[in-house]
Amino acid sequence: MTFSSVDSLCQNLQGLSLDQKRQVFYWLAAAIATEEAAELVLPPRPNTSVVEQRHYEGKTYQNEKRRCGKAGCRCMEGDIAAVGHGPYWYAYWKDQGKLRHQYIGKRPPWLRSQARATLQTLSE
Ligand SMILES: [Zn+2]
């Protein structure tokens, strides 16, 4: 898209109602977050084996097996994919240029919202 066509797009958007502008705004924010997550390149982490990676609602999720670092633990010797703890899900995202991460656990958020929806259907 050229600059002039972005210009005319913006001029067209001027004509929208406040509510429609909000809808466009939320749609754009979600689209940007999803694309940014897809672009996120995670540096390889030591003592971590990635089982699965997925982009969801603007974050990158990885299902990882890890070594805990404790001497004598069963995870410390051999192939991480075989002996590592987990797998557990971790979320990764960029916040003002800084890479952040968060421990999620056994169940990724897309399964949680699915479970909630199923419960809701059952209770209706
Ligand atoms: Zn361990």
C-alpha cells in the first residue's frame, strides 16, 4: 500500500461513527499484536528443549522441557527432550523492546478458554 492510499483510507475512516472507529481500532490492535508475535524470534535458551511453538493473541507460546539445574536431579544428564521437566508452556512477548516471558503451566490459554466455553454450554 502506498502512502497516498493510506491517506485516502484514513480520509474514508473519518466518515465512520465513533463506535465503528473503535471497532477498527481494536481490530488493528489485534492484527498488529498477532503479526508482531509471529515476527518474534526467540533466542535459543540453554537447558531448554522446545516441543511446540504457537502464536496466540499477540504472544508466542512455547511448550518446553527444561533442566532445573539441581545437582543430582534426573534431568541433568542425557537428552533434555527425554529427561527434562515438563513439558510446560511459557509465554513470550516484547514490551517496549524488551523480551518478557511468563510461566503458564500444563494448559495453554487456548485450551482454557475452550474449556470455559464448554462449561458454559453445558450449564445452559
Ligand atoms: Zn531437575
